Amino acid sequence: MESDNLAYMELAIHQAKLASESLEVPVGCVIIKDGELIALGRNRTTETRNATRHAEMEAIDNLLEMWQRDGLSKAEVAKNFSQCILYVTCEPCIMCAAALSFLGIKEVYYGCANEKFGGCGSILSLHSSYSEPFISDKVPQRGFKCTGGLMSSEAISLFRSFYEQRNPNAPKPHRPLVQKKVE
Amino acid sequence: MESDNLAYMELAIHQAKLASESLEVPVGCVIIKDGELIALGRNRTTETRNATRHAEMEAIDNLLEMWQRDGLSKAEVAKNFSQCILYVTCEPCIMCAAALSFLGIKEVYYGCANEKFGGCGSILSLHSSYSEPFISDKVPQRGFKCTGGLMSSEAISLFRSFYEQRNPNAPKPHRPLVQKKVE
């Protein structure tokens, strides 16, 4: 199982590399269901001129379009999502974590933490209905299991080379370079 | 100016009515730039089988697709967004508020508060870099001016009729029915 996790995260890292080659901030992800790869995503904020097109939103939309083409009902989509595991190279931001919660994803593995925008432990804990009292009293969002720190050094290396390559005067990365474990 | 605000919110209410007629939870919005209507959006979560297709995300994507077809650069898109005002019948949820912050919108007016998921005052204050110390220390997201309570009774009426019409045993609305003012 541990080796499966590494293999899936390798695929996410590959997506992050493709993002980097397209001059996008290097974040990549994959979605796995029943041991099968069913969606890919990489950050496309520059290409789309849309600051919300994070890797997770790309993968989610790819998957939902596929399920819609297949004619799945809303209930079937919800059931499918509850069996999905997301592997993403950097902790989902607040927007993406809220989206994953609305969709009812089963589990998330991420690489490095996102200390500025992270929604799975760093700034907010949207994955957990329990760990943030100010949220849990009011928000009946679905929690999901979340584990950080899987291949985080590879994710961090990609960020480092991206920002060093591009422009030494560039602002610091939005998704800073921290290793962290969240359960 | 006050009458302009009411006129724009009327258009958002109309979008919410269209959503209701399509058996969607009735939330609608419009985006105004330089006094002109430039985007419409209504909740389409059922039609798209996608729990993230809130009215705001629909309007944002419509707008960004238009600007992409027009060949606008990322900087031009960012500049345009900083001149946009969103009118939405219900307080943006955490996901939508984070998205609006990433995009750098200028201002938001909403109708009724969203006490379960609201990201502009009810649960989190993602519109403000100042009001939530646990956020402001770490998250350099762009704030935006935000005013709630504009035509909230109309927005609430739409929710009420929608939930009463559909199913007396249905769960309570996700966007509960509260009037509130946020500055």
C-alpha cells in the first residue's frame, strides 16, 4: 500500500513537471479510484489566465465532465467521489479544500505544506470536521482523511528550480516549501 | 448609486429565479464593470452534477472565457477583475470567497447571509485581510469590500419557495435564511 502511494505520487510529480515545462507554478495531481488512475490535473493558471485553475480544480473538472458524458446521476457522482483518493504535490489551498469537501472526496495525500493558503492543516483544516471548533459548530461539510509529507522533498525541489530558473527577483512562491504531516 | 445597486441585484435575483425554474437551489449573480453588466451566473450544481458549480464560479468562468477569447493577457485580466463588482443573492461560500480573493475582485454585494458556509463574514472573513487575525498573519490574499443585506428578503423568499415547493421532507437549505450586514 505504501508503495502504491509512492507510485501515485510519482504520477502527480510528473504532472507538476509538465506544469513547470509550460512555465506554470509546478503543482500536479492525480485522482485514483479502486486502484485505477481516473484523472490528471496540473496547475494552468497562466495558460488559462485564470487564477483559480489549480491542479485540483483541473482534475475535478476533467473527472466530472467524463462522468457527465457517461450519463452518471448526481447521486452516482457523489458515490464515486466518496471512493476517490487525490494525490497532490502541495497541500490544497482553502478554495480547493472546500471544493473537495463539497464533493465528498474520500482521502487526500499531499507532498509539501502550503503555509500561506493551505486548507488541510496549515491555515484552515477544512478536511476535518473536528479539529477547528469555530468551523465544526456551524459547517456540516464532509471531512476527508488527509496525510501530508508524501514525497515532499521532490515537490519542494520542483518549486525551487521553478522559481530559481524563472526570475531571481520573483516574489516568493505562493505555496511555500515546508514538510509537514497531517492526519 | 443606491438605485444602481438595487437594479443590479434585481438582475441577480432574476438569475436566481431562472435557477429555481431549473430545479436548482436559487442563487444568482451578476458582475458589473464600469457600470456595465459583463457576466451572469446561476447555480447549476444539479444540471452539471458538480457540487462546485455555484453561481459565482459560473459567472467567473464565463467572464474569463470571454476575456481569453478576446486575447487578454494575465495582467489585463487581473486589472479588469480589480474593477469588477459582484452582486450575488446569497453570501459567497468559503470556496467562492477564496476564488474571488485570488482573482482580486474589487467589491461584492450580497443578499442574505450564508450561515453554514459563508466566506464573507458568517464563517470566515476571506474578504478582509484584517478581521481574522488567524488568517491575516499568514495569508496575503487580496481583500475586497463587501456589503451584505441588499434585497435579502427577496433572496430568502426564493429559498423558502424553492424548499417548500420541492419536498417538505427535504433537508434544510445549505444557505440558511438570515439577514445580515457586513462592511
